[in-house]
Amino acid sequence: MQKKIFMAIAAIAILSTQVQGQKFYTKSGLVHFFSDAKMEDIKADNNSASCVIDASSGAMEWSLLNKGFTFESAFMQEHFNENYMESDKFPKSTFKGTISNMSAINLKKDGSYTASVSGDLTMHGVTKNMSTTATFTVSGGKISCSSKFYVKPSDFNINIPGDKKDSISNNIEITVSGNLQELKK
């Protein structure tokens, strides 16, 4: 009887270690931003964000090229890159953080899991600490993650010209999502 209990505990420990030692990634994560504006809503998508998550430590890193955002209007895209994000000077935006409750997220079992995420968001050459929640969904062995949070352009020294201040929201909605796959060694 004790041998069976020991074997069951050993099997559970081995399976947990296998999941916890894994890394997951995407190179095609979606970052969408939206600004409610009086004249016209401003929205853009970047479908080439990269993300790596270490299931053993909960470490998470997102990265994207600012010029990867596409807008409905070429005019908006040009202004975004030249006047607001200054994408030639600040080509990347990143988030480096940790999922503090990674042990509560079972990436091998179907379900929806809420993650507590905190870390450093760097945009336009400015790094700010932030905390938010994310949702991990596991279905049929496929893993996806998503999060929604808000940023203020002024917090990242993104200057909005006086004649545009009333046209752009002070809180920009950012939605991040991705389908993750296991990083094979």
C-alpha cells in the first residue's frame, strides 16, 4: 500500500515538473490599441508581437516593433510612427514581468485561468511598472492568453500636440492576445 502511494506521489511530481519546466511562446501575438476620439476613433493592430513564458518561474516577456502597427488610414499610421511613437528613435515596445500565481495555472488541463501579472512596460524610451490580470485558456491541448489594460500617453512622454489633445483619449485601451506553443529544446 505504501509503495502504491509513493509511486502515485512520484508520478504526480514528475508530471508537474514536466509542465513547470516548459517554456511557451508565440511570434504572432496580437496587440491592439484603441483611443476613443471625438472626430474619429483611433485603432491599430500589430500581429507580430513575440512572447515567451517560462512556466517554472512565471517569467513573461512581450516584445514588438512599433512600425508593425497597421491603421485603417495611412495618414494615421505615418503620424503614429513619426510624431507620437517616434518609431525610428524608439523602435520597440516591451513588457518584462512575472505571473505571480503561475502555480494556479495548469497548462495541461482544459480550463480558463486568471493570472496576476506585474512587471515593466517600456514604450517611447520610458519604463513604467504596471500590474494587470491576464486570462489563460487551455482547450484541447491548445493554449491562448489575453489581457486588457490602459496606458496614458503622458506617462510615456508621448506628446500630443495642443490641437489634437481633445481628439485623443487620455487613456489608451491596449488588448494583448496570443496562441502559445511549447518551445522545444
